[in-house]
Amino acid sequence: MTGAMEAYRVTVEERFSRGTDPGRDYRGRCYEMAIKYLATHVDEPALRLVHGTLYIVGVPYAHAWIEIPGGRVFDPVSQVFYD
């Protein structure tokens, strides 16, 4: 996700960003990469795996992401955190 979402991009504490690979594109692998993120952060019990639907130009897409403390979100496809 780029463009409009760029304004919401944030930097998070190292404990949340460890093991991520910003800049790498994991399109089509959101569920896999979300689980991988959780497996890398088993010491963070407050993380929440979310399955939902994104609408891009009115077209629905199944998606998975991680909610972290503070109302922030980790997108496993872009490997980026958003507020």
C-alpha cells in the first residue's frame, strides 16, 4: 500500500519492527506473512491477528494484518506500520 496510505506510515519501537522487511512486496501472501510476524513476536501477547476485507476502488479483497498496542497496524504485505 502506497500513495494515500503513506501519510499514515509510522515508525514503531524496535521490539515490534524486528524481523520485518520494509520495501519487500509480499502481495498475495498476507495470511502467511501475518502468521510469520506473530511467530517472530510470541513474546508480545498484546498483538492481535485480524482477518478482514479491504476495498480498493470498490473491489473487495480478503486481507490479514496485525494490530499492535497504541492503535497501530502492521501490514504484512508491505511490511510497514500505520497509524
